[in-house]
Amino acid sequence: MSYSEEDGNHIGFDFYQAKLFYSRTVDLRTDFSVGVYGNYYESQFLAAHSNSGGVQANGGYNWTQTLHSNLMVEVQQTQFHENRGDAGNTSVTSHPWASVFTTTYDAQTSKYTFSLGRTIYPSSAGGLYQTDQVRGQYDKDFTQRLHFTGAIRIFRDRNVSGVVNDNYRNYGTGNLRVQYMLTQRLFVATAYTYVYQKYRFDLNSADANVINVSFGYRGLDRQR
């Protein structure tokens, strides 16, 4: 991720990750995977980087033909290093964790998805983000041509370790989208999105309203 030099609020970064895992389908209802991973984060404008390694487990269960749940859990060790010039070097070791629980109900013409948990991602604040979030989405096929999607996402993020550690952010988005198939492959869609965010040390909040119209082509599904 890169930003222009005029953007002083974001820090560009390079992020590399490798995973080794084993997955297995136990029966028609149950599947799981376990693995290890490592990643490297480096800031583009600051002398800061981190090395992380951890373990991850994932399990899925089909309660019925239409109801499925999935749980992911991971724990990692992160070593963050920063060279502050005359102020000396900083080295911090942390042990962040992440876990996400997702349930999906997929009926013939409608679909409900709910997700709750914590994830770890690279950030533009000079380190790794730890994000707590809840998400919900509803999809509905009113006809073979008309499809509706409604979704909401609320989360709080903060740095696991990095240049900026305490400026937490609360963030929320809501989305409404309607798609109509003009032909079997061509569609037109319109969407409305509302965005809100608030930083811990910034007394002001910010919001935005986005409306768009799109035209597209949807190809054939994968043939088996």
C-alpha cells in the first residue's frame, strides 16, 4: 500500500505472509484445518518493521442443509522494531490473538450472514491493526432478475504494536444495493453507502454518503 508524500496522515507499507496448513473434511457436516504462518511488515517512510509467527485453527459445521457455522482462532507473536534516530531504537514483543465466528443461513431465495470477532491486519499507522468487529448481511432474490443486498458493519481498530498505539478508531458502514439483470449476463445496479468514523483523540467525527450506479457483465459459472 502506497500513499503520496503530501498525505501526512497515512504511512505506506509492504506486507508479506506465508502459510502452511492441513485441512480435512471429516464427514458431510464437519471440516477443519490447522496450520502455522509467518509474516513481515515494513513501513515505507519510517525505519520500522515487524516479524510475526503464529498458529491458526479453523472449523466448520453444517447444522442443516441451509445453516452453516465457522470458527477461526489464531495466536501469534509479534516483534516490532523502530529506529528513532537520536532517540534510540524501540523493540516491543506482543502476543495478539484473533478469532472470528460466522454463521450463514442460505435458503432458496434469501441468505443471512452474521459475523463476530477479532482480526489482525497490516495498517497505514505504522504497524499491525487488531480489529474488533460485528457484521451482518441480508441477500434476497425477489425474482430471477431482481436481487437486493443490505449490510451493516461496525468495528473498532487499534495497533497491535507500532508507531501510533493509542489512537483507536470506531468505524461503521451501512450498505443498500439493488441489482437488476437486463439480460442473462448484463446487469445494472444502484447502491447507497453510509460511512461513519470517530478517533479516540479527535473530538470531531466524520461521515459520508455515497450513491452509485453501475453496469456490468457476469460470465458463466464454473463448469464441473
